[in-house]
Amino acid sequence: MEHEETSPKFKTTESLAKMSTSKINILITGASSGIGEALAYHYASEKYHLILTGRDAQRLQKVCDQCVKKAASVSSHVIDVTDEKAMKEFLSAQDDITPIDIVVANAGISGGTGGLKDKSGTALIKQIRNIYGINIIGVLNTLDPLMDRMVARRSGQIVFISSMAAFAPWPGAPAYSSSKAAIRFLGNSLRGALAPYNVFVSVVYPGFVKSRITDQNKFPMPFFKNGEYAARKIAKGVEKKSVSIAFPWQMVVLTTLMRLIPTGIMIKINSKMPKKQ
């Protein structure tokens, strides 16, 4: 099948445009590693046309090559989700050619207080700004060019990648946990707002999943899963248009129990946890 790497002018071959009209067109941001990479491999088949983005050209190309080998048609573009103008130009042009059916806003980064060489408040705020820039603003930059188009078409699905960390304050990773909490509430709110237009929203809450992010963790990660497992769980929930897609079940149970603990006590408990790098 065909792989078209979009140029700065976002040209796509006519054959690919025709081909993708008979397929489900799925956009995955942050597709060069982790959950995004696993989802790309999962969806790589003749049924889907994949639109993959990432910041690392070499890793993204590797993912595209593997997807093409699995008979998928693929368009890719190296882009930073924090670049609002570039995202709008690329996604608008891409949607003109291959109207996007499913958006997976996956691109995200992590970090914690354990990785700060400078322990000052200024260093922490800088880290928060960086993580919010990708995990929150990057998601908005992904949605902005596409949401109105989906509403106008009266069809589409938006998938937010949040985290189990969204359910409890984590002093060791304040930027990451709070950014994922924001995505949790944004997704759940948009679910109701977009439902009348036949645009469905799902929010994904993974536990610890194999990725470049978790590779940096120097502490035990309970119920650790690989990317293939995560992709299967997410794809199943997306197919059902589920409101929430949470896994593994052990982490769901643990997180549910933790939410019954008063916030003040939970903060003290979580303060004893290892600091994320």
C-alpha cells in the first residue's frame, strides 16, 4: 500500500485521496513512540488510512514503514503540536483531502520534581509550562482545525489520552498529573457538548504502559503493561464509542479506592511516593 510523506505544502497523491475515501481515516499525534506507536501498528491494515505525526523524523519514519508493511496506507508529517499555525495548516489541508474520522490526541510528555536539578520554584514553573504546552495546548491545537469540521459533517470521534494520574494529586509529578486531569475534564465536558452533532468523545486512562516516558521511571510500576495490550484496550473502547477507557482493571480498582480517601490524607500518602524523573 502507499505511504505519502506530506511536504511543507501538504500535497497528497490523487490515488491516495481516492483510496482513503473508502477507508476510515484516523489521525494519531505522537505516533513515533509509546501508545501512539502501538496504536499505529494496531490500526495498520487495509481498513484504515493512517495520518501519523511526531517530532522525531527517524522514529516516525520507522513506524510508517512498519505500517505500510502491514498493508496500511499512511500519510505522515514531522510537526510539533505546540506550533498552532503549523498544526492548523497541516490538519486543515489533510482534512480537505482525507476527511478525518477519528482523532487520537495522544502527543504528551511527562516529568516530575525528581528530575529538577534546580529545586527552586522557578524551575518547577518552567517544567509545568513545558508540560502544559504539549499536554494541554497541544491537544487544543489538534482539535482546533478539526472539531468544527466534524460538527458540520455530523460525524467523527475524538479520543483523549489522559492517565490514571488524573484521579489523584501526585506531588512528585504535579505538572503531569494536573495536565492529565485537565484533559480528563475537557474530554468529559466535550462529550456532552458534541453529542447532539453525532461527534463522540472518549477519554483514555492508561496505567503504566511501556514507553519512552516510563523507561525513565526508576521506581516500581504496578500492573505494568506493554503497548500492544494498551492499543487493544483503546481500540476496543473506541469501537464501542465508550465514554471512558481505563486499564488495567487492577489499577482501575486501586484508583477507585484511592478516590474514597480525603484529599488531605491522599496528598500525604502520595508525597511518600518516589518522585518522577
